Amino acid sequence: MKMSTNRMETSGIPTIIEDPAVPPLWFVAPEGFHALPVDAEPGARLSAADEFTRELFPEGDAHLWDSAAPFYAGLTEVFADAGLAYSAMGVFSDDNGGVVHFSFTVGAIEFPYATSEEAAGALEQSLRRDPGNDSRRITLPCGPAVSNITVREVTVGAELTATGEEAKLLTGQIQVFIPFPSKPFVAIFTVDTAAMEYWGEICDMTAAVLETVSFGDPSGDAVPVSCT
């Protein structure tokens, strides 16, 4: 099975991170990305989440929108309080009429290193200490970066399953750490999904987004992020 590609084409419109705590950064996301209102004022998050829910489920009804909006408002609050500059839900159709779902977030942390090359080397060395990580040094058009891929099995509580019994769920995470070229910061792009049957397609999509990341005018050739 494959994800439908009709909504995976990039829009060509850059998503600009305008968080005052984060240096200038932009990237281009596929049309199937739906951004959570993490930049909304706390008092406006519920109404903003309601608008988000209606956009995410355009064919839904009032019952679906009203029941889902508080969940996404809570999720928005968690992500905003965590300091994330951007968060989105990726929703794509598969060839069988189903839905492929994953989360995509962007944040930045201060990282006191003199050059982006030095920062990437330190990050790679640190991440490789965990044997459960697949960490690799990569090169993107915007500069050096480090990818870190993990696949884990999590237990879903009985209260959350249709059978009323605990279930094991395989999940995957892609994190890419990109040092800013002239600021002591590192951007962190994270994709989380339980749709592991579409892992290859999600990885390819993530690589395509990363190749559009820019701290100014993009230039140079990209080396794709590998999930193998």
C-alpha cells in the first residue's frame, strides 16, 4: 500500500517561524499539513482549536468538531508550553480509503558552539551514545545536520482500545537537528507516527521538507535523510 501523493506536493509557500525567541527560519511543507495554533494567545486557544478542527475534518459535523476541539486545544497548550515554534498534523489518504496520520513539530534550543560544523559533530557524538538511536551526520542545502531515528514499541492502555485489552503499538520517530549558521541555536524537526506501514513514504516526505529549510536563501545540493 502507498500513501496518496496528490496532497504530498509542496505548496511552494514557505512556512515562516516568527517566534521572537527563535532566529529567522523557514521551510516549505506539503499541502496535507495542518498547523496547530501554537502561537495563539492562551485565552484564544479553544476558539483557534475549533477552527483547526474544522479545517482538519472538513467533511465532519458539529458533533465531531465540538468533541474534537477540546483535545486539540489541550494538545496546542502542551506544545506551546513546551516552547515549540511550529506544530502540525499530517493527514493523508491511502490507496484503500484510509487515513495516514502523524505529527510534525519544529522547535529550537540554545546551543553554545562556535560553528555549525562543531555543533553537528557534538550532537552526533552525544546521540550515538544511546544504542537505540540510528544517528547520522547529513548535509542539507542550509548546512550540516544530524538525523536521529528511533522505532519503539509502546503499550496502549485497555481504556483506549476497542477490545478493552492492552495492545502493543509500534511507533517511529524522526528527529533532525540543524544548527543555525550564525546563531548559537539548533533547530529540531520532529516527526512522530504509528503508521509504520507507511514509514518509507513518511521518511521520504520528511526528507523533502528538510531540503527546503532555510535561514536565508537556500543554496547547494542536499543529501537525502535515510531511514534504512
